[in-house]
Amino acid sequence: MGGKIRVLIIDDSASVRQTLTSVLQSDPAIEVIGAAADPFIAAKRIQDEVPDVITLDVEMPRMDGITFLRKLMSQRPIPVVMCSSLTEEGTETLMQALEAGAVDVILKPKIGAADHLAEQAQRICEVVKGASQARIGSRRVASARASGASASASGPAQKLTADVMLPPPPAGRAMAKTTEMVCCIGASTGGTEALRELLERLPANSPGIVIVQHMPEKFTAAFAKRLNGLCEVEVKEAQDGDPVLRGHVLIAPGDRHMLLERQGARYHVSVREGPLVSRHRPSVDVLFRSAARAAGSNAMAVIMTGMGDDGARGMLEMKQAGAYTVAQDEATSVVFGMPKEAIARGGVDKILGLPLLASEILAEDHRRR
């Protein structure tokens, strides 16, 4: 796709339409071709010009966003980013939107909160650029729908590394395999449905798993709750100090970094505030680096579909510390950004399709017993 990414905004709030237009057009790679107050107006606009990406409000008059999304995906698939405010009902609805084919979710900017808006603006632009690369419609791998941005996401902020959260793992001999295996997983846009497919394949006695999935705050709690109702393993949003236990999955809370720590032969997570790392919070690089330091060769790392390069440095550090590292392959990644970067840096031991990731985790766990 050449030229600018053409975006159509659908939202019943005039102020939100205006704010999103301003935010998106601040990025030179994006052009807003229109803004519609409801899906009926949007449908007419699409007849004249098909956008590359649609941002879609959940609650609107005449037709709600989920209904429009389902109609769009069945008739003329276009990458859609759902837009919602932070409410518990809204997060549940957005989980339905991801199931229906939305490639990502963003939060409506909080008018008047300049600092929040500036930080959110960067994420909004990156998500939209990522959605423009999403493979949808003609090809859907199982239920894994995703999006991703180019590895060189733009933005005025300096791109910080995991150094701002903790020092690199010490060089030298890798830690011996002395404890239970811990599996660390990183995913970005589109990872929600890919993770669901992976976790649904795992039995109740699976090794302990810790996950960073790029999502806004509060959405991770709804995501974990949804997965817990679908999977044999226990899934929850991580809280500071939670132990990493067999048969349990901890998902990093949105807007907080999650680190793996070890005390004796047991592992637990630390949930911390901190700056954006690799332009994300939570950051896969932070989790992976902490695992390299705390678990060494007792760890396994899996990097999945997603935009950018978050996790690529950390995965290499895990491999150098003796961990077994696996990347999702291009054929089953709707966006091959994060796995591609990890492979390019030499941090990946094995490349597998999405349907094989769960069995590989179980096989590695069996090999260590």
C-alpha cells in the first residue's frame, strides 16, 4: 500500500471526531478522509471511497458498533479499530468486538487531560498504522485476527529500552535448570484471539505462564476474565506479588510493567509503574529481560503476532541466558512484526505456526521433567 493511510472515523460525539481527527492527522503517515456520526452515514461514505482503516465507536444511535462491525466483516472486510471509554460494560463489549474481527482497541482521549492525551495520541497513531497492515477478510488463521505497525513506529518520544526498568542480565554461564519451567509470552495487536487459541489448547497441569499482551488498562482484566471462562488453565490479571504456579496464567495489567522474580525455587511477579519501554507499557522486553535475570535456562519464551519490535531484545537476552525461545511463523501471524524482529536479532531457537505453539510448550515442559 502506497501513500498515506486513509482513515474513516465513526463516532456519534462531535468532540471525539474532532479530537481523533486532530490526533491522527498529526502523524504524517495518516490522512483522515472523513468522519461520520453513525454507521449509516459511514456506509454511504465508504461507497465513494474505501478507507484503509476505520475507527469505530461502540455505542451509537441507529446502529451499534458491534452490529456494524459484523456486517462489515461479512460483506466488505476493512481493518477496524474499536474506540471506547473506560467502563466495565465497555470492556466486555470490546471483547466481543475482538471476537467479531476488530484488530485492536483504543481509548477515547480524555479531553482536558493534556499529558494523558499526548501519550494516548502516540498509541492511537501506532495502532491505526498497525491496523493498516492487518490481514483480514480473505485470510483468517483459526480465530487469530490481528494488526501490527511497522517496526519503525513514529513519534516524538524517545524510544526507551528495558534499561530504564532493570539492568541487563549478567554475562557468563547460564543458570542451571533447577526449578519448574516458566513460560513467558509476548504479543501485541491481534494477540488477543491468538492467545485465546493457544491457551484453550493447554491442559490444567500446564507449566506456569506469564503474558504481556499490549492492551490499555482495565481491558486486560476483562480479557483475563474471558479467557478464564474458556480455558482449563486458571487465567487472571496479575497483581503485584502473585506466585507463578503450574496450571495458572498471569496477564500483565494494562499500563503497568510486569517482571518475573525469583525467591528460592519459587517465582512470582512484580507489577510496577514506569516509563514506556519500546513504546509500550506493559513491555515484552521488560518481562523477557526480567526472566533472563531471574529464571535463565528455567524459562521458555514465546513471541507472537504483533506490531513493532517489542520483545526482540529481551528474547535474545533470554536465549543467551539459556532459555528456549520460539516465535510464531509468518504464515499464521496476521502481522509478522515482533516475531520477525526477534528472528532477525538471532534470538529465536524455533519458528512454529500458531496451532503448534501449545504443544511445543507442553513438549518442552515434558523434556525438563
